[in-house]
Amino acid sequence: MKKSVFLTHEQWQYTGKSYKRIGQLPFHILAKTSKIENVAEIISELDTYSVQIGFDTTDCVQKLKMLLGRLMNFEPRRTHDEGPQDEDQDKFAQMFYELGGTEVLVRLLMFGSLFPNPYRPNRIITESEKILRLKSLVLEVLTKLTSTSVGEKVTSELMKSDDIMNYVFTLLAHPKTFINSCQLIEDMLQSKREVLDLHRINNLRSLICCLDDTQLANFCRILAVAISDLDIYENKSSLFAQNKQKRSRGFVNLRDINQELLLSIPELLPRLVKLAISKDYTPRYRGMVSELDCWMEWIENQMAEELYETQIQDDFEEFVGGISEPTTENGPMVQQQGLKMTEELVQRVEVVYILGLFLLGKHRKKVQRKLAELKLAAGLSDLFEQFIWKCQVRHNTRHRLRGHNAACECSPEVALKIQFLRLVHSFCDHSDYKHLLLSKNELSEVKRINAKAGDLALTSLDNVNKQLMCRGSKGLLTKIVEVMKKEPTTSTFRFWLARAVESYLRGDTSYCDQVFLMRRGLLQHVASNIVEHEIRHKEILQSSFDLLGELIKFNIEAFKTFDSILNTPAKLDKFVATVNRNLVDSNMFIRSLILSLEHFTNKEKCDESYAEYAKKESKLLMYIGDFDRQLDYLYKLIKIISVQNLTQENVSCLNTTLVFLMFANRKTELPSYLQALRDEREDMLDVNGSSSVMRNFRDLLVFWQDHYLHKDKDCSALEKSSRISFSYWKKTVTTLVCEDKTELSAVISYIDPLPGDRTN
């Protein structure tokens, strides 16, 4: 029996004991604690259950459903009325938190671990299906709270100790709780600035081993937060700030630590690959020409079935938290097929995403080898056949969503396709196993081309394991190229399609692979696309130029094909104008031009006919060979970057300037370039004068040394892509940053002292 407030206060004066929980308050006091109806009453009743052993779960579930209903929106959503509805839910959430509701929910969640059976204290705690269902509802309520204005306070309360985190992790292994527990953990981790050290999770290896395939796929949502580098650095884009943080005392790269822990679990990668390439896919109907048509057909079929299957009572046996939901406030908890299908699709996306993340860490080479042995390339090639790349049928507006135009590619499968292409990109990037993307007969074709490649021939083609290659007549690489050639200029997928192929070409310049792709019309397609269309999307333009740069580098046949594309002055002018208008996006292409020019005119590597062609016939090579034009590019590339604005996207501009100057250094022409930058660009300079440009350039070079000469930096990519030894990269930069003002090859010789600089 609850004591009156007066008696409790009197007792407190004598004993120091008073109310400790909201459930101990009398009902007439509860009614006055909140202006929002029932919030205090709901908390009080849940509080009573949270400290009872053997309570009636049915009544508690009903209260949790009532609470869940107050945090959900069951009204049809319209743009003009979303605000007020969400506002009411937010006010309820705030009052619920202020009255200690979160603490009560935590006690209910931890029930059994916090309050073991006093009569059998040594007995292993096992939780019944009814208790697990109740806890799933608690998890869902907590998840709903984290999306409100009190979300940060709720997650802070949940993360006060590792005990709660570890317990919620254990709930990942139960069919009724795994989706909701995963969602809550994801919300908790994303609310923190630092990455979670997975070593803090007890028995993580055992937990992963006991998860079934569906649970493991769902668990990838948590792994995505734990091994992604998105939250490692306080400054997400600035390379200068990232370098400073990496060099600071106490900085630990938890991403690499977490990856190492996960990769030490031998069965993890094989299971993830199996899930990623599984052919059990999404709805497909014969005769449907777009994936959106398939989805709409599936939705209509499901609605027709559910229309005549009215379920009055909760479906306890089939209950899965996060999928079993009420459709009306206080309605029965039944499985929603739409949520089930969405969850399955999202799970596959997460699995593919995780495999891509494993390929980005310091263990990349090890993971590439393991994924190759697991026949990832062949599996992805088969999965590619399941995709329908034509997402929307033109002139058919039946499925067009409000506010979406006829070219819109919205579909539940867009995210999966993009993550699929990202995985291909990461698997091929400077990989020894990229030729597994070919079929056996395609490999034979590449070998025949390679036999005529001269000093650009590859020596590794005989080592390709044919048992791991793509099956059929066409490999995955060819399939990607064929899709890319059919995609519209503004397609959502063009960027990643181009990136996947460009990644295949990266590393040691491969003449045989360039010719293989040229035979399939890729160079003609990409170059013509730039010449014939106004590409406004920066990402698509950048990926197109990067791909072109890899296709033509050191390849005289590619330059001759390019000449046939730029066969009129107007086409050449338009192409060059696009290059000049988008220097950050096109600088890798410019770098390929200067590298190729030096290669063709090097008498030790090429015969005189190559040099003759480069100097007198090739439109692009003659264009880049002009000294004034090179100087113009040097100036502009230096001008658009600074140490403060350098990112992973534009740091390539700095490396491109160095390629120009390394060749100048070989010819002992560095002083000529630096003097010209200092004196002959004065008409283009800002009010600070030419000295500011040279000072900025020297600062960039000092940054380059700090960035690329650190022990944690792998610089082999620069060496392979340029065919210039990294030692010469270092030597040239050292020459340029020399502090001796009498050295004419040092940038400092061309910097005027600032008014406050000392002269002695």
C-alpha cells in the first residue's frame, strides 16, 4: 500500500528514507506531475513491473504497446501536417524522459540480469519467449525516443556503463529481439564522437559464431559504424587537420584495431561473402521491364493478400521486433510484409558495404587475397545478372512518385547497386587479383594482346587462378562496361560504374587491359560523352576524366583513337574547354597527358616514330607539349589549392604539379619553370603579388613531405601510376623546399620577403 506524501515526508525526517521511484507516488500526486495525459501513470505502472519477480508480462506488454503508440504516427502523412503530429510526439517524449521513464525502461530491459531469482541465485539466467518479446518492445520504445529531441540524453543514459551495452549485444542472438537491439546499438554508437573499441564487448567472437545468417547480416549495421573511418577524425575533410591529429599523442586508430579483431574470426569473411552473393534476391516477375515495376507488382499482390487476412490477436509465434508492428494505436502486433522485405534488402546492402570497408583498411591486401579465394568475383558476376539497370520506363508515368521527374531512378535497389559497385572498385584497387573479373576466354584475349605490349607487358597473367574466375563467356568487367555504355549521361550509377572500371586499370599501367576495354568501345563512349553533352554533375565528370586518364596513359593506340574522336576543331575546343573549366576534376587526365608525352619522346623507351607522332600529329600531346600551356596549368593548379583546403579529393592537384616539375628537373629546367611562374604570370596574379603564389606552393610542398613520407603512408600507388620511382619524387620535393636562397632550383629563391621578415 502506498503511503501518503505527508507520512513519507515525516518518515524521511526521522529515518532519511523517502520516495526513490515514481511508482511509489500516490495516484493523485501522479495526476498532477504532468500536463500530458497518462504519461506519469504509464511510467508508474512500468516502474512497478520493473522491480517485481514473476510479474504478468501480458499486462506489461499492453502498457508498452500504449507507450509505443504515443511515440508513433498512425495518421496518413501529408507534407503540410507532418510538423504538428511530430511535435506532439516530441512533447510526450520530453515529459517521459523528465519523469525518469528512461531509467524505468532500462530496468525492464535488464530484468533478469539485475534481479536474478533469489531462491536459485547460482542458476544460469534463461529468458522466456514472453520476456524476450517484452524486451523487444522496450528496445523499440528506446529507439523511438532516440529519434526525438531528448535522443542525445537517452543515449547518454544508456551508455553510462558497459553493462547495458554488453547486455543489448547479447540480445542480438535472439530472433525476437535482434532487429530492435541492432537498431538501438547503432543509434547509441552514432551518438558518440569516438569509435567503439569492439574489445569492450565481452565474448564478441562467440556472439558472432552463434548468429544465424539473418542475424549476422543485421549485425553488419553495427560493424559499419565500428570499422568505418568516418568518425575517426574530428575534421572529416582537411588532410592537414587529419595529419595533425594522427601525429598527436594518444591517437589510436580504432578502425584498424576493430578490423584486426574481426578478421581474426576465421568464419566471418566466408559467411559474409556467401550472404553478399546469394541468389535469393528481390521480387522479379516475367515480362517486367524495370525493377520498379517488379516492386509495384509485389506491393499490389501483398496488399491484395493482406486485405482478406484480418488478424485480431497478436501473432506471438511469428513475432519479430522491428517487423511485427501495430497498424493502429493499441492494435495487434503482426508481421508487416513490407517491413520484412525492406529489412532483408537493407541487410544485403549492409553486408556488401562491410566487405567494401574491410578493403579500405591497412589489411587490404590480405582481404583482397581472401575474397579472391572465396570466389567473390565469380559470385558478384552472377549477382550482377539479377540487377535490372533500366529503373524507369520512359513515357510511362504510372509509377512516378510525386515530385519526381521522368528520369528519376528511385528504387529500393539503388543503394545495393551503388554498394555493389563500390565493392568491385575496392576489390580491384591496386589488386593482384583484378583479372578474376574476366572470363577464361577473355583472359586468353588479354594474354594475346599482352604478347605485343613490349615494355608495358604484364608478367603476372600466367599466375591467374582460372578456378576463381567469372563463369560464362562474359566476365563482370565486360558486363559493367556494357551497362555503362547504355546508361544516360545523368544516371545515378555512371560515377560508380566508371570508378569500378578505372580502379581495374589502376596500378602498373596495363597496355593489354587498356586495349581490351578499347575493343569494347569504352574510350569512344566516355570521350564522346564529354564532347557531345554538357555534363554538369561534378562527380560524373571527375570519374569520366579519371577513367580516360587510365585508358590512354602510355598507349599510343589510345591517343590515335582519341584523334579520331576529336576530328574537328570545334570538338577539340569543346573538350579542352571542359578540361580547363574543371581543373580539379580533370587534373588526373592532364597528368596522364604529360606522363605519356615524356614516355613517347624518351628515346630509350620508344622509337622515333612515337616521338614524331607526339610532337607533330597528336592533338592532345601537341597541346600539352607547349611550354606556356604547361606553365598556365602549373599556376592554376597551385592557385586553387592551399594547405588549409587540401582534401583527399584535391590533393591529386599537388601531385600533378610535381609530375610537371619532376620532368623539368630531369632536364635541369627547374629554374626556368620557377622563374616563369615568378615573373611571367604577373598579369594573372592577385593583389598580393607573385610571391604569395610561390609561398603557397612551398607550404604545399612542406605538407607533401609530412603527408607522404610518414611511416604509415603507402606511396607505391604514386610510383606505379607514374612509372617514376618514389625516390625521385622525394628527391625533387627536397630540391624544391631547399632553404638555400642561392639555389635556383629552390622555391624560396623566388619568394620576396614579407615586410616583417628578418633579413639576417
